[in-house]
Amino acid sequence: MKKEELQKLEEEEHRKFHRRMIYIVIVILMFLFGGATFYYYAEQWRYLDAVYFSAYTMTTVGYGDIVPKTDLGKIFTIFYVFAGVGIALYGLTVISSHFVEVNW
């Protein structure tokens, strides 16, 4: 394989990675603000509190200073945690695998 062909393949892989990262960031932000919007309406929280709760729930920090009070909010949170943690871990996995591949 020629050097130019190899360089072209590496550039294409790099572009694919950046495209994938953009999609992951968009999905994370949509999920974050989608959850915040739900909590804003269902729990009657201030929007900043709803974003704060959504962010620390997605990252499994779980301070416990804000908790859902309604049954609908609690049920939503059960599914939100599983999906949010999965999405966040997928993004972290993609980033870390890229750095491992680049450094080796």
C-alpha cells in the first residue's frame, strides 16, 4: 500500500470519528434537555434544577438534593437512568477507544 493511500485512509477514519462524536454529543444533549423538559413540566421544577437533576442522573452522581415527587416522575427516572447511563458510557467508550488507537 502506498504512503498516500495509507494517509488517505487515516484521514477518512479521522473524519468518521469526528462525525460519530458529533452525533453522540447531539444525542447526549437531546437526551439531557429532553429529560430536563420532562421534569420541568411533570415535577414543576425550575428549568435549571431540571437540567441539573438530569445531568447528575445521567452520570450516576445522584446527590439526592433534588428527587422526583410524583409517581410519573419516579417511573420516568427509572427508564431515564438506564438509557442515560448507557448513552453516556457509549460516548465515553468511543472517545477512549479513539485515544487508545491513536496512541498505539
